[in-house]
Amino acid sequence: MAFIDFHVHIDFYDNPWKIINAYEDRGIYALFVTNLPEIYEKHLANYGNFKYVKLALGYHPEIISEYPLNEECFYKNLRYTNYIGEVGLDFTGCNELDKKKQVQYFKSICEIVKGKSKILSIHSRKAENIVLQILKDNDIEFAVFHWYSGSISLIKSIIDNGYYFSVNYGMLNSKSGRNILSHIPKNKILFETDGPFIRKDKKVVSPDDIPQIYKEFNEFYGINDFGDIVYYNFKKLLHDRMIKETKSKFLIEN
């Protein structure tokens, strides 16, 4: 078993290299999400070639009022990664104009990645139904709902479309989060820290905290193999993506 962190903002830590080295030294698979395609492009030379840390191409919906989506930059960098994130919608305290822009941009992103066998790390706060519909409309096969906080009733629809959930310490320590955790089938769970935006023991969460957090998930579920479950789900997701990509290439070449 290896530890997994499927959603972390490494460039928001005070010392990103220290965090990356911690993941690499400990053999922890980590998805380094970005907030803009321009940021992804900037990071690619320095952070794009690690064994365990993988860089994701993203556009965060919360920055829409400051930065419009650069579709050209997004598209030209797509070939360098199998991972897209953080992308999606966030309607929290959002005016109607910004909601429309968010939907427009997220639709554009899904249209760009459609059919390309990418894995998406999804932000969906207060817009879960719309996010799911856009994913379905664009036949997105591989998506992971990061820190899901939507309705219990929608979980089944998300699962029925083959999507996963990345869960974290913050969910484990709130009543609503624990309720959501109890309704997600274990074969659809991945783990994330969402560092550095979560704190554990009054300090910013780090790779060093992951083994202990896994133990706390074991206690919550009343099991002793949370790590094995997450690792199996992670490997299955990667395998399914690879199979889809191989089939797509075969069809194109023939």
C-alpha cells in the first residue's frame, strides 16, 4: 500500500519544494492542482517531472472576477498532463453574471478535454447538480469530486456515472462531512489533504500528517484497511483511464 493525496495546492505552501520532497521521499502519490492554465505553464518546467507528484492543469472558479479563462493556454498545455484540476463551479455568494461566466468556462473546459481520457478533480460547491450535468453532457468519463458538500441524494447519481469522491480531514471533523462520508461507497473513495487549506492539530496539514489521518478514517469507518481501499481505488482509476486512452488511440490509428 502507498499513501495517496489526490488534491493538494503545493504552490500555496510557504516552501513548495519542501512539500514536494516530502511526497517524493515518502512515496506518497500526490495530485498538485493549479488555479490557472498560466500557472500550470509556469510550473511545468520545475514541477512537471516527478515520480509521485503529478501536476494538474486547472482553472479555479473562484478567481473568475480577476482572471478570465485563457482557452488557448489551457488547450496548448493539455498534451502535457493526464490530470485536470482544479476545475468546476462555485456559486457561494456569487452574482448571476459570474455564475453564467463560470458555467461558460466550465463547459468550455469540458468540451476541450472531451474524449481525451483525462482525470478531472472537480470543485462543485453550491452547484453540484449543474456540474454533474455538464460532465454528463460532455461524456466526461473520469472525474473526482473534491471535498463534496452537496446533497446526499445526488451522491448516487454521481456514482452511477462512474465518478469518485476525494475525502479529507475537514469532512471527518464536521457533522455534515461525516454524514456525507457515511453515504459514499468505499469503492468510490480517494483521499486528499486539500493542503494548505486544512489544519490539523492547529497547524497547516502536511504530508507528515497523512498516515495519522488514515488511522482516523479507519476509526470512523470501523475498519483497518482504509489505506488499502484508497490505494486500490486509485490504481483502478488510473488503469481504467489508461485502457480508455489505449482504445482511443487504436481507433484513431485504424
